Amino acid sequence: MTYSSTLATNRQRFGQRNQNSTSFQQKGRTIGPVSNTIILIVLACVLGLLYLTQVTKTNAYGYKINNLQDQQSQLKEEHDDLEVAAARLQALDRVQASEAAKNLVSVAPSATVQN
């Protein structure tokens, strides 16, 4: 035997005096392929549910925004109508209070037409 092979045999663990003949090693736990597949499917379902809740919230806010925009356009139309009515009502007062209206002469009918 060579020198290196005798060192290698000395390093082997054979039952020596005052030592246990069995050695205990902790085995790392691994997930099997079926468990791994199930976990991936569950994660995909959870991500899908999160996506659907976000889309539903977005759609709900879209309906609220649409309703508010419709209400805004109705209020703008009503505002425009009220501005026109206010201008019409103020126009009569302005015409009566103007200088040209004050200088007009009232005319009484001089004769009537009879058939």
C-alpha cells in the first residue's frame, strides 16, 4: 500500500472503540412534484382572485365616474338655461330704465277703423 491509500483508510468511519457504529444525518425535507404542482395551482388561483377584485373595483369606480359626469352635464345644461332666463328677465328692466325708453313719447290711438 502506498502512503496516500493508508491515510484514506484511516479516515473511514469504522466502528472504533467507544464510538457508535451508526451515524445520524438530518435529511433535508423536499417538496414532491405533486405537492409542488398543487401549491403552484393554488398560488395561480389566489393571483387570479386578486386580479378579479382589482378589476371589479376599477369597474365600480368607472360606473361612479360615469354617473357623476352625466350629472355634471345635466347641471351645466340647467345652468345655461338659467343664465338665458336671467338675461331675458333682466333685459326688460334694462330696456325700461334706458335713456332711449325714457325719451319715447306715448301715442294714443287717434281713430278706429270700422267696417
